[in-house]
Amino acid sequence: MFEVRFHGRGGQGVVTASELLSMAAFAEGRHAQAFPSVGSERMGAPVVAFCRIDDREIRLREPIAEPDALVIQDPTLLHQADVFSGLAPDGYVVINSGKSLDELGLAELRERFDPERLLAFGATELAREHLGRPIPNAVLLGGLAALTGIVSPASLSAAIREKLRGPVGERNARAAEAAFDFVREPTRA
């Protein structure tokens, strides 16, 4: 089973991101579930959502305490809560920030986790470029797909187009594809 925990703020599409990832996995013939942590949902409040993907039926229903991957949509949460709690040394981390890990005050992450599985990139800027709005969820999913291989870019794009129909879905799918290509780019430092 592959488990992903999403951290962000209300209005950034955290819950939608977990749903899109589960839809992409389901389209590939796997079992998936997505759900949020219920609390005070208001614009700007911290939000946590979860996604599980497996080849067998998923019977677990509790929040994910030991994720295989983390997606951190808002870097202001990095030092407000222990977002890295439970992540194994071979886990994946995707952070929405154009700053380096050192600039984010996270240099020690390279010692605790495999540096090849750590990704910080400006998802909000890429979202603005493709969507005209600072909603980074689809972009971060493209980065997660490229980093982990958990879903194909084609399945992810199809899930985005299915959930977010019309021009909004098309722009989000293109943004996710651009993020996938950026992360897979051999010259990316």
C-alpha cells in the first residue's frame, strides 16, 4: 500500500488533490481512497488530507500516521507543525516552494531522508502561469507523479479533466503535465 498525506491551507485544493490522486490510481485499475481530516475548515486554516493506493481492497479508515509520501502545499506550515511526522527515511517529500531546502531551514532533511526523494519547487508560480491563479494542487500532483511514479501522467491528467471539467480542467491538466516534465527534466538541479 502507498500512503500519501497532504498538508496545506483551506482554499489551496488540498482535499481535491487527494481525490484526484485516488481517481488517477482507480483509473489504472487499483484500489484507492481519499479523505480529509475533519476540523475547522475555513479559508487559510491548516488542512490535512489523505490518499491510500493499493492493488488490493483497502479496509483501513484511519488517518495516515506513517506516510510513504508527503505533499506540503503551503511552506508556512513547515515550522508550525511536525509535518514530517511518521515519514520513513525512504519516503518522498514534495514541497511547494521555489526556495531550496537550506533556504527553507530544512537542511537536516537531507540527512534524515534520501535526498533523491526530496523535491521543493515553485508550484504556485507554475500554477499562476498555467491557471492565472495561485492554486498549486494539480501542479504538485504532477511533481509527485514524476518523483514517485505512483500514477502515470496520462491517468493524472484524465482524472483532472474528469473532476474539473471544461477550460479549468484543461488548464490544470496542462499545469500537472508541465510539473511532471519539469521534475523529470535531466538538467533540473
